[in-house]
Amino acid sequence: MEAGRKISGAIPLRVDFVRKGIKTIYPVLLCDGEHRILVDCGYPGGLPLLERASEEAGIPFREITGVIVTHHDYDHCGTLADIKEKYPRVTTMASGPDALVIEGKEKSVRLRQTQSVLIYLSELERRRADEIRAEFESMKPARIDAVVEGGDVMPWCGGTEIIATPGHLPGHISMFVRNEKTVITGDALVALLGRLHAASPRYSFDIETARLSAKKLLSLDADRFICYHGGVVDR
């Protein structure tokens, strides 16, 4: 029996990407006797980094049974197509609105929003908008095998609830691992200096809705929050 078989629970991974400096993210592995679910999968081209981080956590990447993405931003699903190509048996999951973008059937609302205000942006903001567009265009479409929605309870780790947390993007989801009282926030909450904050207004499609989603997560009976940006915060 491999060492990875003995590992269970919600396990945050630390992955450092070099992108105009170091960008550190915290994908999560949800492990039990049957499942190895990766929550979010990083920037385009990052599969070797994910494989290494998973191995270091004691889970050979070939054991991954599923990948679920909290939303379609390129730093959360940029590696999904590469994972599906190399590990075709892996089940890919996302919310309905995000599945359409990830599969290349619709353009991201983030790009549509940016293009609609382009003429009002400063030169610096236009350059940033161009960078964002280039990042989205660098992503290969990936097939989504299963669509999830808020209220669904997945069997992982004894019961993991999908929480609808729109605002950062309309289809954003988070997860509540009930038995561990652990919330996987995606970008609905971020951690800064050990404290939890709502999604950044700069990157939120609807900031008021994003704040309501943050309050929803904070109201859960949770002891631990794993933020994709910032890592683990205990309460």
C-alpha cells in the first residue's frame, strides 16, 4: 500500500509560480479512502509544479480522481486542460456558468466587462487589461465532466457541501468540509497577515454580492479557512 493511501482530510498545497515575481497559491487536496479531489489547479503551464506539490504531500498525482475549480480565472483553472490530457480518467467539475467559459463556449464576463470600459481606462490600466486578456487567451479549453451548484453535497471527506459564493465572478463556488469544519474559500475570502478579507474590489465582478458571499462563509460553523491567496487561517 502506498503512503498516500493513509492520508485523509483537507490538505492545503503551497505552490509558488514565477510570474513577475513569485505568486504563491494554495490549492487543496480532499482525500479519503476513495477520493483524491484537487480544488483549483493554478496558472497555465503549471502542471509540473502541481505534481511536485502533491508528491511532497504524500499523494502521487496519478491518484487524483477529480479536479473541481471554484471559478474560471486563469490562476485557478489554467492547468486544467493539461491535467485532463495527461490524466484523462480524472473527473473535472465546475459550476454551470464557469463550465461554459472553461470549455470555450462563452467568453469570460471579466473580459466582457473589461472591454466595455476600455476607453475609460488609463494607459497603465489598459496595459493591465491587455495582460489579463493574454492570460485568458493562453488557456486551452478543457472539458467539464460534471456541473455542480450551491447546496450539492459531495461524498468527499464524509460530506463536502458546495457553497454558491458569487460576486468575485457570477459562478464562483466555495466548499465546506463539514466533518473538519473547514472552508475552502477560492477567492470569496483572501488571507492577509493572518486575517480574512472579502474578495478584492479590484478583481470582483460585483463587489456588493462578493461581500455578501464573504459573510455567508464567515457565518458557517467553521474552525479553519483555506484561502487560495494567503493560505490557512484558524478561527
